[in-house]
Amino acid sequence: MLDRINSAMSDLTLVVLAAGMGSRYGGVKQMEGLGPSREVLLDYSVYDAIRAGFEKAVIVIRKEMEPGFRQRITRRFEDRIAVEFAFQSMRGAPVSRDKPLGTGHALLSAAHHVDGPMGVINADDFYGPSSFQLLAQSLAGITGRSGVNIGFELEKTLSPHGGVSRAVCETCQDNFLIRIEEHTQISRTDRGIVGSFEGEARLLSPQAVVSLNLWGFAPDFLPFLREKFEEFLGSMTDPEKEEFYLPTAVFQWIGERDATVELRQSGETWLGLTYPEDTAQAAAKLGDLIARGLYPSELWNRAR
């Protein structure tokens, strides 16, 4: 039987951002089987979300991905949690492009499926059970113009196989976000951990807290997000490549609407897939968690 935190949180919605193309990975990493029964990372996130009290999952994909997702993934847990699909399309983009318009646009694509507090995750990240507990607890009392980010320590989120992108968070003394900076090409070097921010190389603290798109929002964030997306479309200088990043929009929400977004740090072991070489390590770490009894070896057969 999956335990629930609190029956008062029965209307929590989990929005899963799953439309990415995985250009560095070289395939659809959202469907990479890593568990003993070929479970994908999303299987574990949904399992943890159900235990934390989420009742609905809205999965944002490209339309052509739907048959594969239904057959390969969601049919395994659709009797445990309500599942709906939202489609991220290129409609409205200023040029024809194959690459999705970014994580902020992905969340907007799910807007008509959400009418209350929402959690937001990436499909190709593993956040761990206590991260979802933190998220659900924060959403239980969320009010207008407020949100939460569950962050992770930078040095625990790097790939040994190449650079990664991370949103580096800065907080005030009360642990509310005051700045979010999207860094790219972050990797270990002889100088330490180095990333690029707006084209400039920066040395980053290993203990810096970063966002991996594990968010919680009150529903009034969505109209603001749409406003910022329209501004983004009108100001693009490189329409074939630019993306509308969710962390950037959150930073604007804080500055322009006096929103408050709490940063709560997770102590979980993070797993993710950026490069093909990450697969073996991720599978091994999942195997260790199963061996320690944190997950059953047959995830859905024993979930009840």
C-alpha cells in the first residue's frame, strides 16, 4: 500500500516535462530502461509522487511521442494515478524549428490541465523520495504569488562525461530565492567547477545549490508565465536556438510581482541522463537503492 502524507493534498498535480529531444544523449532518454524491469526514471518519480500524495500526472510531450509513452511507460501506472497528456508544439514560434521552445513553454503547454497547486519535474531526472515529500509538504499550504524549489548541491549533479546546464540559486537569509542564473557547460576542471553564464566563464562553488526543475507553484504563476513567453517571442535574436527557460521566468516573477519562492535543499542522491555514458552509472545507482530496500525490484507489481 502506498502511504499518503495527508488526505488534504488529494488535488495535487504533477507536471512532467518530457518533450526534450536529448541532443547530447543521442536518443529519447525519457524512455531509457534503467530498472530491473526496464523502468525509466519517470517510473520512479511517479512512484515517489504517489507516495507523497499527488493524485494526477500531466505529461508534457511532443504529439508524435504519445503512442510510445502510452505503450512503454504510462500503462504501467495509469491505474494508480490519473494520467493526462499535454502537447508542446512549435505553433506560434517565429521560425520553423524542430527543437522545443524550452522548459517555460513546456509548463505553459500543460496550463489547461492544471487548476490548483502543481509540482513540476523533468522526466529524465531522478530526485528521490524525500524530495517529493518536501515538495508536497510545501504545496499543502501554498498561497498566491508563492512557490518552492527543491534544490541540489552542484557537485552532486555533474556528469563525468561532459558539461551540463544548471540554474544556480542565490537566497536571502530566510531561504527565499533572490536570484537564479542559468549556467551552461558546467564541468570539473583543474581550476575547479567551471560554467558559462551569458558567455562568460565562471568558477562555481561545489556547494552551490542548483535547480533541476523540481518546482512547486500556486496556479497564479501561469498567467505571468504566459505574459513572459509572449515577451520572449517578441524579443528573440536567434529564433532557431533560443529557449524560454522556466528558472528565468521564476526570477522575473520574483522581481516583477514580488513573488516569494522558498528554496529547500534535498539531501537525496540525484541521478540523470545527459550523455549515453551516464546510463550505466545511473542503472547501478538505482540497483543500489533497490538493494537497500528503498524501492521494490518490481516497482509497479508491488506498489500497492
